[in-house]
Amino acid sequence: DAGVTQSPTHLIKTRGQQVTLRCSPKSGHDTVSWYQQALGQGPQFIFQYYEEEERQRGNFPDRFSGHQFPNYSSELNVNALLLGDSALYLCASSLARGPINTIYFGEGSWLTVV
Amino acid sequence: DQQVKQNSPSLSVQEGRISILNCDYTNSMFDYFLWYKKYPAEGPTFLISISSIKDKNEDGRFTVFLNKSAKHLSLHIVPSQPGDSAVYFCAASARRKSSGDKLTFGTGTRLAVRP
């Protein structure tokens, strides 16, 4: 049973460019959340998708957008990249109204903006 | 506004002794608390959780204590093993039926268990 898979693992982008990160949730999970973890910080909630709609959003600008597909996989898009967007981006999958101890994280996508 | 705080960035403990990791929170709406463990190049993995209606939850070598009046929780690892060396994150959630679980994390404590 595959867990949460994310791609790409590492990528380098130039300031001003756009990036798309991808996530496949754990089998049976229908909810995907995205977190940003800057160096030396804890993960920060970006947004959550359920039934192909954004259900909750953290304190991130509109440059951060996402999508959920019918197969529950998800994408995170960041436009007009800034140096400060350099971070580990984590995807978490869960089951809506499931036990809170069944939130699973992927290994993350390391984004470096130069 | 840091709603979940882990004030100790690092902790070093001798193998076999107890490790105590602390976490404070400010939002009284939080009703679930979790501890995650993170190795380098891996995502966080769930360790143990506690509901706000309890004051203690135990799972093997790991015990989480919650003091609601002080808005403080702690994770005890007994006995500590070298494989426990990792970064530990405290996280909290205010669960609502109308929305999913949004976790608010602390900044983490790096635990080093010396052989």
C-alpha cells in the first residue's frame, strides 16, 4: 500500500518563475493538505482540498493556489516566486472525518528559489 | 502569532534515560494535540496524540501529558534509545465537523540520544 507520494523531490527555480508540485494521497484517503516548512521552522498550513474544492486556507498570498483531481491527487502552484518561497513543501493526506491520528505526510518537495 | 511553541530547540539525553520534550500553546480552541517525529529527508511521522478531555495518553515508551489550565503538554520517552534521535514537532488542531483537520505546528525540538 503506497503512502503519500510527492514529486519532484528537489527543484531549483529562478525568482519570478512559476512552480507546480504534485501529491498522490495514501490509498483510501480523500483529503489533501499542503504545508510549507521553512528552514528551522515547523510546517505551516497552506490550504486543504476535499471534494475537489479548497476547504480551508492558511495565511498565504494568492500566489499560492491548488487543485484536487477526481482521483484525489493534488497540485500546489506557486506563481511569481520569491526567494522567501524556498522551503520544503509537504503534502498530507487524510480521510474526511477520520481519526486525527491518521494524517500521513509525504517526504516533501524541496524548492530552492535563486 | 506563534500559537504553538517549543522553546527548546535541542535536547541531548543519555541512552536509557528519560527524554522530556515540552510544548506550550495559546489557543484555547485547540482540542487535539499530536507529536510527530521527523528524520532528515523524510516527512513527519505520527507518534502519539491526546484529546483535550484527557490528561495522559501512553503508547509503549511514549507518554504525552496535557495540562489544560497551563496550556502545556509534554512528551516523555522512557527509556530513550539512539534511534529516537530526530526532530520532534508538537502540533495542535481545533477539530470541526464542517472542516478538515488543520494542524498548527511548533518549531520543533532536535533530540539527540547519546549511546
